[in-house]
Amino acid sequence: MENPPLASLSLTHVHYNPADRISYLCAWLALVPQGLCVVYATLIWSNREIEIGLMFAGQMACEALNWVLKRHFKEERPREMHGKGYGMPSSHAQFVAFFSVTLTLFLLIRHVPHPTETHTPFSFASRFVLSLLAIASAGAVAVSRIYLSYHTQKQVLVGCACGALFAIVWFGFTTYLRRAGWIEWALSTWLARAFRVRDLVIQEDLVDSGWARWQERRKRQEFRVQGKKSR
């Protein structure tokens, strides 16, 4: 029996023009969704924040919606592209649109940090600038799909619209879960306690809270050392 032909892992396989630097940059931008999934997994495992878990759940639900929409419209990709699958709407554009809009809604509406002795949180203006950067980055990823001829302008615009609208719907849904007490109920279950799930990022800067505990531990250690020297 002859060996079957080798296949390419399309998840990270990107076509680009090696003689075009912009095309090369766009090829790297095409990997942003995969990179964000790694960021999601890292943050969920390290921080155990339910807000991040909710955001990731919404991201996956948005991907499922994209899968359904592509098989509903069944619109082909541009003729210049040799990729597989349907093109309407762009999954990359929908992914980054959901991420950037959800992050913006969190930073400007839900996140209400309180200053501490060791840290002054970002001002609303600073969080607004971060939101603009997130949206601009999402726009760069979306435009890269057109530049690489993976999608038409219409497919990218529809993808952005679907991602943004779904982000607003998901934010409203999670707001309802919080106000109705479902999040508090979930955090009190044995499963959430077993996995140390918490809900601090709404009002705390997680970096600062860790830093404050570290400073307090160092002060106790220095106090013990000084106590031993004074004996």
C-alpha cells in the first residue's frame, strides 16, 4: 500500500507573498486568534477568575455561531485564495471583534477598581485608551484577511458586525447572571470551590493584589530577622 500524501495543518498554515513585507506582517496577524486562546487558557489556569471564564465561554459561543453562519450562507472565498471552507462571515474578524468589544465593555463599564496603599489603578481615560488600542488591533487583523485575499470586504465587515453584536448580547447576558445572583450561586458550589474559582478582577487589580501580599510577606520576614538580631 502506497503512503498517503501529506496534509497541512490549516490551523496555522497561512498563504502570503514572501516578497511583500506587509503580506508577511498580515500572515503573523492571522495567528492572533490562536495566540488569544493561549492567553485565555493561561489566565484561566493561573487566576481562576470567573469573569475570564465567562469571556472565554462567550468567545467559544461566538465561534459556534460563526460555524453555523458559514454553513447557512455557503459563500465561497475570493478566487485568489486556495484555502478550504466557506468565507462568509470571516471567522478571524468575528473572533477579534468579539474580543475587543467585550474587553472594551469590561474596562469601561464593569471594571471598577479601587485604589490601595501600594497601587493607583488605571484612570477611566487610561482604560479608554486601552480599549481603543484593542479595537485598532482587531481592525488590523480584520484588514489583514482582505490583504491576504482570504476574504472579501463584505465577508470581513459581516464578521466584524457579528462579533461586535454578539459581544454586546453576551455582555448583557452575563450582566443578567450577575444581577440575578447566578454568579454568586455558581461560586458557592463545591466545583467552584474545588477549582478555587473567584471573582476579584471586577474591583481589584490582580497584579497589585499579588504584589501587596508579597510586600506583606517580605515585611514579616524582615521583622523576624530584625527580632533575631536584637536578641
